[in-house]
Amino acid sequence: MIEFKDVSKKYPSGVMGLKGISLQIGDGEFVSIIGSSGAGKSTFLRSINRLNDITDGQIIIDGQSITAANKRQLRKLRRHIGMIFQTFNLVKKSTVQKNVLSGRLGYYSTFKSLIGWFSKKDYELVKDALERVGLSDKLHHRSDQLSGGQQQRVSIARTLVQQASIILADEPVASLDPITTQKIMADLRKINQELGKTVIVNLHSVELARKFSTRIIGLKSGEVVFDGSPVEATDEVLTRIYGEEIFKDGEDDA
Amino acid sequence: MKLKDTIHRNLPGQLLILLLVVIAIAMSAHATGADFGLFIRNHRQMGIFMGYFMRPDWAFFSRIIDPMILTLRMAVVGTVLGSVTAIPLSFLATTIVTGNRAVTGIVRLLMNIIRTVPTLLLAALFVAIFGIGPVTGVLTLAVFSFGIMSKLMYDLIETIDLSPLEAAESVGANPVQIVVWSIVPQISHIVASYILYVFEINIRASTILGYVGAGGIGVVLNSALGLFRYDRVSVIILFILAVIFIVDGISEFFRRRLT
């Protein structure tokens, strides 16, 4: 379970990224975070694995505070939190296999990872993960030879070998075409339903949020302005909160 | 149509800059007493030199093969020593890796100091310490290579794609793992071509180093010049030219395959 306790984030510029957020996300939920650009979606997501530090409050994951963790503890906690990015964030010159295997880095000592001493079990994990995302035949391909959708599936495989119980996805489909978007979202849903992983996705599109998630959290200027089921997130309710704007965002880039 | 509506809208400014450059050249030529008339007045001297130069002493060739091999060896060892030390240290000269401006600043300052010392001065210094010979040449080239390599490296590291670093961080990788897994694959092929490039420069540099007694072909070149044996100078220069041409070709071939 992920617990936000009165979490705030103030940027050095004085802008408030998050304002006093308190909420809980249970195991196995599929949560979509919606809101327009600059609403704090990315800040929210990145504070969960502390790629962004928060300035106030606490975030507790399975009973352990990630806010108070030291560097070593933080690395250990991060092993259980996978992350998928809008820009895929693969090492383009490295092979698919190497990129997926890098999900295991947190489990290895510096020395072992330097000389590439990985266990047979981990190579199996890589194979299984690629099978699950349908890229078994790309094992030795260089990552930049793949299409955008395939690259995103490689990064999903990376979180799978990580054996993370939580998967954060920061605008995972923002740079993909509509058909690929549906496939990637379906992959995430499958991982959520079949493997029971908690999935938290930042989305621009209300449509996608409604279609795939079990819960929608709406942010506006760093505050939670909506928190409910997709059924509750009707056009009426969302228009009242955001205005017409929110429905156009799906076509925007950033 | 007015000028400012066309693609030549910056023309007046550009003409002004051109004028300033011309003035600067004229002023510095005047200040240094550059006299292009010398070329014409001293044509006799030039004629004597060219006379010998155009009749190379081919018999001398057999005596410069060994010094040339020595020069090549010096360049190889110098390049390797310089690169092996510069490559790991240059990671510390980037804020991406250290996350600390002070550390990065100090490392860069040291690297810049090393790069600023003129090669000939360095060679003269090492001659004073270690005496005349190839060891001095190797050390000079190593420091020289270190200077170039470190600068090229930290500039290169600053330009990499940072997104994979973020991904590695998110899976719980430590800083060393991030460097080796996310940075090194992005730059390794470029670093290899930099090493070849530094090797090329080192061959040229090592010929000059012979002047201060640092061993190799430069020593032979220097003494031939001192004895006014321009026929021999001619052979030496042709040989150096040929070697550099070949090395350039080989390294060009490899560099193209690397990228």
C-alpha cells in the first residue's frame, strides 16, 4: 500500500508542485492520474520513487517511509517500484536484452554488475518478460532499431524483471499513435490483472483513464480535485472541475 | 523591397564584422612587424634550400626506419597511458556523474592546467628530470594525450541522453552502475574514435619532440637540419608524411566502422 500523508512539494522557484496531498493507494489498484499540463501529475508520480524529493509530509510504501530512507534504503525500496517513461528511457545503443536485464541492477553488487555476472535465473526472467510483451524475437536487437511501441514494451519488460510490486507510468503513451496506445494500455492492464501489480499511470486522455483504470485521481494546481471510480468521473463532473479543456488534452503533446 | 525583409537582413552587421576582422589583421601585422616582402628578397636562400630539398638523399632512408618505429612506439604508449588515466577521471569532471559543482570544478581546473602547459615546455621539463631519451617522449605524449582526451571526454559526457540514467536510478542502481550501464554504452564508440584521433596527433607531436631530445625521428630531423643536409631533411619529411598518411587512413577506416 502507498500512503501519502499531507505531502507538499515546493520548487526552489516558489511554485507549489503538490499541495497537502493525503491519500492511499491499495495493492492491485489501477490508478490513472489526470489533469492538465502543470497540474503536478509528474511530480506526484516521481515523488513515489523519490526521483523528486518532496518538501513536506511523508510517503509510506508498505509500512516503510521512502521520505526518510537513506541512500542505501532508497535503492532497496526502488527495486520494488518499476517505472515507465514517456520517452522510454532505454539505452539506445544497447541490446534489448541488456536494457531489460538492467532492471535487475538494484539486486547486484557493483562488482558483479560491472563484469556482467548475472545469474541464469535472471536471464530466464528476461526471456519470460519479453515473451509476455511479445518481443521474444528481439532479444539481441539494438534498442534503437525498434519502433516506439516496441521500445515502450521493452521498458515494461524492464519493470517486470525488476519484479516490482508497483509500476509507475509517466505519460507512457504520450508519444505513441492511437493503435499502439491501446496496446500498451492493454499490456499494463494485463500486468495489473494477471500479476496483481499496482499500476499508477499519468494520462492526458480522460477517455483512456476511464477505459482502463479502476480509480481516477484528478489533480489541479497540485491539489487532488477528484478521486473516484471511472463511473463517477462523468463528463459533467469533470467539466465542472476543469472546464472543457480537460477533454481536449488527449490531442496535446505535453 | 527593403533589405530587412529579405534573407540578407543581417548584411550591414556582417559587413561591419568583416571590416573589423580586416582591421584587426592589418593592425596585428603592423604590430608584429610582419613583412611579406621578405619572401621575395630572400628568394636566393629559398632557391638553395629547394635545390637540395628536391634531390632527396634516398640512401639515408635505411637509417631513419628505426627512429620512425621508435616514434610510433612512443606515440602508442603515450596515447594508451594518457587515455587510460583521462577516461575514468573525466567522469568526475561532469556534474551529471558527481552531482557536485565543487568537485567538478576542481577536477576541470586541474585538467585545464595540464592542458595549458605547452608540450615543448613539458618535454624540456621532463628532459631536465629524466634526461634525454624515449622515456621522456612517452611521458610528454602521455600528459599531452591526457590533456586532449580529458577535455574531449567531459564535453562528450555532458552531451549524452540523460533519460536512461533516470531509468537506471529508478530501478535502484548505484552511481557506479549508472555510469557503466547507462553512460558508457552511449559514448564507447565515440571514445574509441577519439583515441585514434589522439594517436594521430601524437605521431605529429612526437616528431617535434625530437627537438628537445625526446627521442625518435624528431632527433634525426633536428640534426639533419642543423647540418644543413636538406637532402636528408627531405627524405625524413617525406617519410613522416607517408606514415601519417597511412595512419590517418587506417584510423579513418576504423573510425568509420565504429560510428
